[in-house]
Amino acid sequence: MQLDQRHDARICVVDDNRLDRERLREALSGLGVVESFEDAETALRSIARSAPDVVVSDCVMPGMSGTELLERIRREQPSVDVILVTGEASIETAVAALRMGACDYLLKPAAVEQLRASVEQTLTRRRLFDENQRLRDSLRTLEACRALAPCLDPGEVYPVALDLVRGASGRTRAVALFHRTMPPQHDGIAFRGLSELQAESLRRSLIDEKQVDLNQFDEIAEIRTGPIVDAMREANLRVERLIAVPIRSDDDEQGGVLWVVDDQAGLDEALRELLETIQRQAVTALRNATRYARAKERAFIDDVTELYNARYLLSTAENEIRRADRYGNSLSVIFLDLDRFKLVNDTHGHLLGSRTLRNLSKLLLECIRQVDTLARYGGDEFTILLPDTGHEAAVAVAERIRRYVDSYRFEGGDGGPLSLTISAGVASFPQHGRTREELLDAADKAMYRAKSLGRNRTCSADQLAEESRDAEV
């Protein structure tokens, strides 16, 4: 920050003598914006509305004196510096004024050079103090940003950054919304300082109904209108303005926005600098977490099909079950198995068999949503996790896939195209299992039931339960 930037300074002159006011205004011209008042009461009202940097006041005035004005300012606006000017000075009065908090005590009429030097010195001291305060705040913020370093999951970066923004801004109510292109691929959201009802309302608006486009936020800014403000007001939050802090990695695959409810003085330059520091650190943390997640993800990829492997499926199924249990959402799983695929390998060779599995993988990806998880469970078995999907809908998805595969003609080499079929089993949380093992086992058994009934069909775990009850009767 430049110490000679005087155009920002505001100087308030208080003197009941018009000629003295004009002389003071002229002497201080060029040091900042100079305002003059003929009495202390009027000056105080102006100072209460907008605090100046320096007040230059006569000591002896009708009504409130300069020392009384000094006392009021020190009590009500302690950040404002005061210089007293008097024609009746003594050592005792000067010492008393300085003890009360005056920056200087000048004899009247003060020489222009002396007055300007006193005001310049006061402004310089203020700027040095403000700059030191900003440096201390920046150092504290950088130190706090160390909390971002352990974030190895991209989704962890946003809640941590949200806490940092709250700490830097002094605000309490805040929301983070972020996209995830890496599993779990559903959008994420975090709340601070909101009631459960407010948080649930925002979750519906921002996650389920997707009322806000995160791509519209590209810089740190104050927000007074728009879908995000409307969503917060619908959630019964009193909002005049928000401060938006976008966080995006370089490739922009993953991105989000932090919003803090600003019920204070708005976005000034000092706060903007702190938020930019957090933003830079969060972007770096997001970039590192994304790279780590991608490297880790490669350990979960099946070499033949380039789908996720069983190891990844088990980990994701555990997470999705916890999420479904926490929020009361639906979750279903489909087990798929190619019928008599061993004949393909025996007849056409494993090379064509592997190519067929890769083609089937592409076919299956066309049939599911981005938020679903498709994995090769082993051999010619595939598993699909369907978040937020009830049992009837999951059975319909499995049946649609079965018919699609049945009608598709795979490349068969010299022997012509291949016709393949699959058997599918479907189970859902929580009715068919509350743990990962129970749910996957129910879907697996349903799939084998489909095979036992003649293959090329879909079987629901409900059928297994009904058959079990019939057998008991």
C-alpha cells in the first residue's frame, strides 16, 4: 500500500470562526478531502455517519468545546485521530489534551507548514498502522490456510475454505455449493450458522432443484440479487447482501462457490485481499486434491474394461449407504452377468472376449446416469450403484439394459456378429439390506435366481423374499 496516497484521506475542520475555518481548509488542501463545520455538535453528527481520518478542531468554541469534542470522539469513534488548535495554550492544557488522546496540540494561529506537517504525520502514522494491521491479518490468514493442506479429497476443500472465509470476514452464516466430476459425482453442499430447517430448504433449492448456476460466479463480489439470494430468503434467512468467493481448479472440471451472509460493512479492500489469499490457497489445495484423487482413482480401474473395479465398488457402496441412511434417500444396486460368456472365450478366444467386454462396458455406460457407478465386479459380472433411485425405478433400469443388450449385435470376428444376453438382479436399501454386504448379497442372489429361471431376465430381490416366505409356509 502506498503511503503517499492522500486522495483517500478525509479531514474534518471544526472552528466557530469562519475566517479561521477557511484558513485551515486552504492550509490543508491537497492532503485529502477537507470538510469544515462551525460547531462541534454538527461535526459529531457527520462523524457518526462517516468517520474521517483526522479532525482538526479549535479548543474554545461556543457550546461544546474542543476538548469535549475530543472526549466524545475518543469514546464513540476511537479510530479517528484528533488535532487540537488553540490560542490560549499552556503546558498544562497541552499535556491534558495529549493524555486525553489528542495526536497533537498546536498554537493558534498555527503556521501553514506546521499544521500541514502535523496532519501529514498523523495520516502517515494511520497508514502505517493500517498497513501493519493488514499485514498481520494476512499472516494470520496464511497461517490459518494451512488447514487446507491435509485435504486429499476435492470435496473436503470447500468446507475448510468456508470456515476460513468466515474467520477472515467475521461473519457467521455461510454456505458452500460445489460440483464434483469425480465420484461421488453428485453436487456437494456445506452450511455454517444455519438452522436445520434453513439448511434443508437450501439443500432442496440448490441440490435437488438446482436453482443456482455456479458458472455465473467468476470473481469475488458482493451479491444483492439473483437466484442464490432468493433461495436464501425462501429458506427464511434475512439477507441484504452476500459475499461470493468462487473456488475453481485450473481445468474447471470441479468448481464451487462460497457465500457468506454479509450483515456488516460490506466488501472493502482489506477484506477483499484476505479473501483473495484464501481463494488462492483453496485453488491450490483443490488442484492438489484433484491430482491425488485421480492418481488414487487409477488404482480402482479395471484394466480390461476401464471401468471401476470391485475394490472401488465396495468403497463407494459403503459411502452411498451412509449417505442414503443419513438423508433418508433411496439407493439401489443392479448385478449383471453375461449368459454363457465362457462359450465366447472358448469359441472365439480371449482376445475377442476382452473386446466384447469393453464394448459391453460402453453399452452399459450409455444406459446409466452420470451420478451412477458402474463397475466390473469380476469376470463377466458387472455392478451398478444407483443413488436416489427406488426399487421399482431400478428394476425398470435393469430391464431396459437387458433388452438393449439382447437387441445389440457385438462384433464377432470372422464368425459374424455375436448375440449376447444378460441376467440381472436388483436390490434396494434399506428393504433388502442395511449394510453393504447385505445389499450386494441380495442383488447377487437375485441375479442368480434370474439365471436359474432361464437366463436373459431381470429378477427383483422382492421375489426372493416372497419365495422365502412361501417356503416357510
